[in-house]
Amino acid sequence: MRNISQPAALMFSVLKWGILFVVSLGLVLFFLLWLMLSSLGETTVYTEQNLWNYHSLTQDAIAQAPRITANYHFEFHNGDGYPSMNSIIFENARNVEALRDYLKSMGYQRDQSLIYGAEEWHKPGVPEANTFSIDYDPKTRQATLSMTL
């Protein structure tokens, strides 16, 4: 039996670990791509108790929004051809003034032109800033604070 020289053994070892690294990286990238594309266009509904969704999907501005009722949940809609949206939806809300004050405290101003019936909030002079909307239905007493990403 012939002994393999030390340089050849080193080259074989580097090649083996290099191939293992490339295959592993390829599998991880494939999984991440599949994970991202599998939820396109879907809405994820969750609460703070669902730690994975709460910490991975909730934008800081939505997570820090004042809780105007004890009954609320979050939604994340991954846009398919349009911007993604993150929302907090409150049930049995009587007043959305705390949400308005919250947006004002972040430097946002209400856009007076109503397009869809919801209040649109923009940061003046910062066109790249996210857009917020507040929607309140007095019949169902459901209030929604949404952030367009």
C-alpha cells in the first residue's frame, strides 16, 4: 500500500471540507429562499404569545404602539407585487386618540386627503419614511394601526 504524501493529504482534506461547506451553504440558502417565497401574498395572524412570529414579523413601531384595548392581535401581510404591511388590530376600541398621539410623537402628520377612508400618516420631508394608517369602524369598534413597509 502506498502512503499519500503530506501535501496531497492536506489538499484532499481542504477539498473535502470545502465541498462540505459549499453543500451546507447551498442547503441553508435553499431553505431560506423557500421559506421567503412560500409565504408570498399570505397574511400571518398572531399574538405576542407566538414568540417566533412576534419577534420576526413585528416592526418596532407596531410592537411599541400603545395598547388601547386588552383584546388585540397582529397581522403581517407579505406583499406580492405591492408593499408588505404590519398591523395591530384592537377589538372593542372606543377611542383611537392614543394611536394618533403615538404617531405624532414619532414626527408623523396626518394627511388630510382621505383615499380609502383610513387616516394616512406621513413624516413630512422624509419621503422614504414608512406610511402609517389608522382605521376605525365605530359599528364593530375595531381599530387598526398599520404600517406599510
